[in-house]
Amino acid sequence: MPDTATTLVNLYETKAKGLYHLDGNPGMSLYEIGLALRALLNAPWQVGAVEEPHMTLLMSDQRVAVTSIRERLEKA
């Protein structure tokens, strides 16, 4: 969240107009993020993957860069 907040403040301060999609987890599934956060926080969560078909509606916006959650988790 700090990385997303920093990016939003930067967009506001530069008076950037338009609609933006901030993507701080490129290439990571919700399952992978859950596993990484469980390990980082030493949480007793049960995290499971599903094998059913799913549709990905993620959009990419090359105009805005947010630090990847993968980088944040690797530094922790």
C-alpha cells in the first residue's frame, strides 16, 4: 500500500489528468501473493489454489510505474 499511495500522490501533485490503472503485482497471482504474505507475516492462514477456469480482466498501464509487490516481499 505505501507504494501505491506514493504513486497516487505523485499523480495528484503533477496534476496528471486521465484514468490510470495502477498494477503493483504484475505476474503474481492472488495465490502467490497470499503465500508470500503468509510467510512474511508468519500468519496461520490456509491458502489454497483452485484449478477451475478463470478469466483475467487485469489491465496494464505503461504510463504509471508502481513498485512490484514481489520486490517489496523479497526485501522484507
